[in-house]
Amino acid sequence: MPAEGDETPKQSRGFGGIGDARAYTPRGRTVAERDQRTRSPRAGRTSDPFRPALQVLDGGQPPRRGRPAAEEPPGKPEKKTPEKKQPPRSRRPEVEDDDEDEVRPARRPAGRIVADRERARTTASRPARTTAAKPARSTASPRTGKATSPRTGKAASPRTGKAAGTRRTVSGPRVDRAVRAVAPEPPRLANSTRRLRVGAVVALSLFAMIGIRLVILQVAASPEEAQRLVALRKDRLAEVRLPAPRGSIIDRDGSVLAHSVEARFVAADPGLIEDPVNTAAILSPMIGVAQSKLEPLMKPHKRPDGMDARFEFLAQGVDISVGDRIAAMKLPGIVVKEDERRDVPNANLAANLIGFTGADNSGLEGLEARYDSLLRGTDGERQFEIGKGDLNKPIPGGFEKYTEPQPGTSLQLTIDSKLQYEVQRILAEEGKRTKATMAGAVVIDVKTGEVLAQASYPMYNAAKPGDYTPTEREDAPSSIVADPGSVHKAFIFGAALQEGLITPESTLTIGPAVERGGYRFQDSHMQKKGTKMTMPGLLAYSSNVGTILIGEMLGKEKVVEYQRKFGLGKSTNEGMPGEAEGRILEPGEWSGSAYGSVPIGMSVDATLVQMAAGYAAIANDGTYIQPHLIKSMISGKDGKVTGAAQPLSHKVLDPGVAAQLREMMESVVDGEGATGTQAAVPAYRVAGKTGTGKRLIDGQYTSANYGSFIGMAPAENPRYVIAVSADVPKGTGGDVAAPAFAEMMSYAMLHYRVPPSSTPAPKFKIHP
């Protein structure tokens, strides 16, 4: 401000004075306003805390409370120039230095900055000259009354006492412009991203530590510690087996042959039984198990794995009424739960085929054993955690695992229950009449290979299998091996017809007997030497001599080849377990006598099923179809029906040859004096063959006769083949088997409503 009385106007420098310069801020606010904003919380909300305010330097030096100004590189001091007054600027004001008369702009031009930098580089290596500032005296001006400098005569600064315009010399390079001091930055706010990253790292570290610890406990632990943990776990778990419902066995029409019914099982928990001896004495007569067998199960004992036994079956398949009575007693440690028992509604119907199950519902014989894995399904299981001592009960909310049992698959057989019943009845009557030690019968559908009936004698009750011997429970058609005898001759005649060695009109000269390998083979119907017979005649009289001669025409290789084509020498795999394969002599095994014995079926081992399947090939126009007992399988889960695998088949004879052979075989039933006349069926043409052989037991032939008859009807278009055999003290196939065949075939024709033959049987000549 001008002094009083000084009317001379002075040019404005753009500020009211140094105070105004210091009050300047880049945002147009005064220092006072900034201080008020800093003090006021409300004002601070609109401020920019991250942009420092500009400060005006005093004499090129930072304020006493500020940071020291940056020094420029030393250089030559500038020469003093006359003071030039600059016009005031509105946007970039100049800063007045109270130590100098000259006024410098707040920001130098770019050219000046470049020059300063260049001068600093050229003078950087020179030593800096320093001059000590001499104190100046101040005197009062006579005109203004203010203090003046004795050297310059200028007014001294009221704040510092120095004369205005006096240059202050400092060590170091000269400061050409005011240095703007930067205020300290306010503290930064917290970084949320960084905190999230740190938190994630900490969490992952914790999870990693837990995972490593689990691995150490489960993998890296010692075997002893692992065994201890397993033992502790097992000791606290109780296991209860949940039996799966066993599949049923039904016939081709859905009639039940064997199924499971509801029952009860009785089990014990040895850890809870207080008096094993007394408890065993109470239960023994009720469940039918000896007390001596019950006591060890009821007393505390170890399982094979070394753990305490907590569950033992005492009886399964117990009647519901008996199980309810035991449950009502509430014996400590005795458990009665739902179970099932195998039931055979028809007792002995197809019992030799079906077989039976054990106490645990597992198949032991017959189809029950062969298809046990399908029928039994998969048992379920219940595991639950129990307490100790008096709290030895399931813990509510404790560990519990329940595995649902999977029901077994039901089997649908090709068996016809009604036909099976009649075949069994007829076979049993004939067996008793002929005093047979064993007998069997098979009925086959020639078009499909399905076994419609398969019976054995003697029969047994499958509901009480323990009352019968293993021999009485055998399925004779699939397990009994014997020399088929003369029924084998049909295969030799069919092979000779197929090879073109004979025709139905051919004749053969035979004599009373032939000798091969030192053995004499003769006919039961003795013929004079040089007698000629027709092919049907040789079959009708079952000529051994004629068949041996035809076999020699074929040769041993062809004989064996056709034996295999007709299904001999290997099991049919019809479905029965333990089916015998039989045996045929390989060409290299033939001896001299084999040329006589093999063609007439004396050195051949075969089952009745194998022989019946071979005859079915003749009836089916020369095509062999594998016999089978399984028609389909029914899932226990969803009831889905799955058909059995397609049976194997192959060609044996041409259809024309098979028809010729069938017609020749009719002479066995219709020919005068033939061996099979008792096999005739009224209103139907029948073709077949009788046979009488021997059973081979332990390498020795028995004294009994193994008589058989295998035939088909109607002969002109066969539908069914029935094979019957019996081991009798005396008699031939025509005497012991042909009558049973006739009765069985008659029932089958009526049962399936097969029309009678429309044409009569041909007339046969025995001699040409």
C-alpha cells in the first residue's frame, strides 16, 4: 500500500502485495479460505485432498516450516540488469520477492528453461563460489521516516530489516526462479483389492494346511494307527444284511414252478445275549436247530477279521407264525426280521429240472444253481452307529448307510406245465411197471428247439430235498450217459442217403452175422445167408449186420463227421448244470471191432437229450437246432422281458433226404413184425426207432438193459419229437419205451390240437 500523502500512482503487479501473493492458490482461493476449509469438516468434503496447494517462496527459499528448495547446478552468476516493470497478468501472476527489486514470472518460458539446463550442464564441473553475506545497517529515511540501507539507500524490509533490492548471496548455484514447494501428501485410503488378495491368500493357506493334515492322517499314518482307526470305526458300526427277493421260475404260460414267499429270519447279537445256554434251549425246538449249534453262535466270539461278532443268523425261512411267537418273547439279543423262503407249489413237478435252494436262498441244484446269480439278485445292507454298554442301540442322528436290495431276475422256461405233468405221470407208471431203476423222457418242438417237457424217474419233492438221495434228484435226460443202441442207426442211414451211397429203393444182402475184430455181430431177427432186404426192412427189423455194412461204405471218417453233425460228442448246453458231454471214438481210436460196434451204437456214449436233438434235426428237414430250456428273462426291477439267446443251428441233411429217411423210419412202427409197433399213435403217422443198449458205470457195463424209443409225429410234417428211455432188468426199447412214447405223443397231439394225418402210411416191403 502507498504511504500516506504519496499520491503518485504505482503500476500494479497483479496482486495487492506480497500478502496477496502468498494467499494465492491455483484454484482461486485465498490461504485464509484454505485454512477455513481445512478446519471445517463440511468444507473438506468438496476439496481435493490429493492435489497439493502452491506456496510462494520467500527470496527463492522455501518457508521455514517447508522442505528445502531443490538447488540448481552451480553456474556463473547472472549479471544484474535494470529492473523492468511487467504489466499485470490475470491468469499467471508474477511473484514478488521481498529480497529483490526484480519481478520474475511464476513460470519461465520453455526457452529459458532449456537455456538454464544447458548452462547447468556446462558449469556442473566447476567449483561453486560462495560469498558470505555481510550484515547491512539500516537507517531511517529522512523523507519517509522508514529504515534505509546505508549501502543502497533503499528502504529496509519491515520483516527482515534488510534493504529492499539487496541481493542475498548463498552458497551453491544461483536460484533464477522461485521454487514451488509441494505440501506433504495426505495419507492414502485403504486399498480394498489388496485386502481381498491378502484374505484370499490367508484362506487358501488354511485350506492347504487342513488338506495336508488329512492326507497325513489317511495316507501317511502308520499301519498300526490306520488299523486302530478302522477298528474303532468297525467297533461302533452294526451291520444287517437285507436279503434281495429271489426271482421266480415260471413255465412258458406264466404258471409258477418255484418262487419266494414271505417268511422270517431269526438272528442273534452275541453282545446283548445275557444267557446263551437258556436262550438256545428255548429257540432250538421252535426253529428246528440243535441247541449245540445255537450256543456257539450266541456266545461272544470274534469274526474272521478279528472284530467282535454282532450279528449271526440262527435260522432263515422260518414260518411267519413261528417268527411272531419268538418276537413276542422279547429275548435279549434275539432279532426277528422279514425274510423269504423258496416255495415249490407243485412239489415234484419238474423238480429234477428246477432243483432247490439252501437255507440262505442260494441255488444248490438244477436251474436254481445254474442261474443262481440271476435269480438271487443283490442283497442290500444297513449299517448304523451304535453306543456302548447299556446304550448299545442305534444312535439317533448318527452314521447310517442303507443300501437297497436289488430283486433277482425271474426265468421263464420253455416247459409246458400241463405237458410236463402228463409226461411225468406216464413215465412213473411205466417205470413202476417195468421195474426200472431210472427212466427219462424229453419232448422237443422241432421247429424252435424248445424243450416242452423233460422228466425223470424216480421223482422227488423239491420242497423237501433232504429226504432223497443225490441219485434220485438227478435229471436223467441230461446227466445219464449210456450206449444209445439201435436208435443210433438212423444217423448211419441218414449219412449214407446224404452221401448217395444208398436210396430208399436200395437192397442189401445180409447173412446171419458178421465178424469184426474178433467179435461176432448178429441180428435179433436172424436171416439166412444171402438174404436181400430193403432199406426200410433193415430199419424195421433193426438189422445190425445191414447197418454195419452201410457204415463200412461210409468209412470211419464219415461216420464220425455225421455223429458230430447230429450233436454227439459234446453237450447241447440246453441250460441244465452238469450236463454230460458223452463221447464218440475219434477215427484214430477205432479198433477192428469198432467197425462193428460204432454203427450200431455200442461204442458211443450219449445222453437222451443229445439223441432227441439229433432226431429233431431229421424231423426239421435236416436242420439241427440247439435244444434249450430258457425262453426269456424278466427283470425284477422293472419287469422288462428279455428273450433268451438265439439257439445255434446248422445243416445236417438236405430236406429231401430228411423226408426220405422219415418215411423209411415209419416202417419201424407200421411194418409187419417191426420192433416199434407199440409206439403207434391212433390217427397219426409216426416215424421212429427203437434201441437197446447198456449203461456204462465206472468203466463197466451193467447187466440191465437200457431200452429206448425216439419218434416224431405227424411223420409227414413232424411237430414234436419225444424220446423215452429206461434202465430195466430185462426187455427192449420196443417193450419198455415204445408204449410210454405212444401215450405221451397222443396227449401232445391233443393238447396242441395238431390235425391228424391226412394220408395213410406207405406200404413197406421187407424183402424186394
